[in-house]
Amino acid sequence: FEQMLEESLKTIRTGEVVTGKVIDVKEDEIVLNIGYKADGIIPRNEYFSEKGLEPADEYKVGDKIKADVLKLNDGQGNVLMSCKHAKIKEIRKEFKEKVDNKEVFEEEVKQTNKNGLVVLYKNLIRVFIPISLSEVGRDEDVSSYKGKIIRFRVIENDERAKKIIGSVKDLVEEEKKAKEEEFWNNIEVGKKYTLTETIP
């Protein structure tokens, strides 16, 4: 029976990414059933939440987590795992794809300073929006933007230099131009139109 049980359990290797089912959530670790002869353990320092939540607030028994295998034996007979590396890698890949596809981001402003606004994509990737590329007015208090949800597009993404620049203005100008084109493409002779925007 023991031999049959051993054969039914999968083999895992260090560095492999496996999906496990949560069997317990403690204050300092998450315990997973990974279909191996030992349970998988994700300690608090190897946990990352894209929403900034605690493990108990994000996961419950029965949920599935994708995690990296760090050690086959953590010294107490369990498999040491990390969901931080797999998740961060996934978020970075997703972010790059969105930037490459010129997608529109919608994020909360986490910090403000005299030079601009700072947002965090999935609690990980810092995007800076300079005042000149934001919609902050000349007489506006930039700190009033903290906590606001803003729409922007990433116009510079230098991962090595950790320099990621976003622009609200580029997006606004682009959307304005698209509306103007739509208007002129659909304008009808003899029909009356009301000007709703004030042109300086």
C-alpha cells in the first residue's frame, strides 16, 4: 500500500512552479496540499499580495495558489515555497503586455509630490506621472489627487532604469481627437449642432 501511495504522488523539483490547494492559513504561513509526500509551506516573507492584503484576508481553505518550490525540505519535513516570485513575474509580464498593446490603465494615486503623481500597478510596479503630463491645474493642490482614480497610458517603460512614465494628457488628447474625427465623419448637411466645449 505504501509503495502504491508513493507511486501515486507526483515528483517535484526545486525551481518548479506548482499549484497547491490551501489546507490552512496561519498568521505567519500558508499550508498547501501539493499532491506530494509532504505539505507545501509559504512563509510570510515569501508571500505577496497585489491588493496589499494579509494571507487570511485573501485566501481561505480550498483556494488554489501557484507557487515556486524553493526547497524540498525546510528542515521540518515540509516543502518550502514562495508565491511571491511566481506572482511578481506574472504581474510584470502582464504589465509589459498592456504597455506594448498601448492599453489604458486605471489606478489609484498612492502618493503625490511637487513633481507629480505616483501610482502602483497591482501593489508592485511604480508609475510616475509628471505634473506636465497630468491634469493637475496650475492653481490646484496636487495633494488633493491622493486617493483619486486616474486614467493614463504608459509612454515610457525602462525596466532596467526602473523608470516608468505615465501620461494622462496624451490619453485625453487622443480621446479628444477620436471624438472630433467621429463628429466630422458623421456630420450631416443641413443638421444643426450645439457647441458644448469652450475653445480658448
